[in-house]
Amino acid sequence: MARKTQQRSLKQPEITIIGEGATERFYFTNLRRLKGYRYTCKPRIFTEQSLDEIRKQVVLLLYYLNVERMRND
């Protein structure tokens, strides 16, 4: 007789959009409102950014996601 296995529920994946302009911000906020998608827009106020600033945000976000994943394990 096989032993019972514990059922694990899968977490919803966390989607983050890093944008850089007013048009992108408008598009993604309305898409979220109309379709009901669940995601986070970073930075909260999309501004014109250089590639270095965007790269820093991506690295910081990946760091925080890694820390959260390690806490949950």
C-alpha cells in the first residue's frame, strides 16, 4: 500500500512590468483594468530612464524576488 502524498498548491506567478514612458504606463494600467490581469508596474510613475537605470531596477527586483523565495523555502 502506497503512502499518501501531500498536495501542494502552486502559487500564482508574480509578473512585474518595468516601463519607461507615459504611453506604456497608460497601456498597461488600462489593460489590467479591462482584462483583470494581475501584475505590478515598476516604477510606480513611469519616467524617461536610461538603460543603466532600467538595468538597476531589474537587478534590484530580481534580488528581492530571490530573497522572498528563500524565505518561503
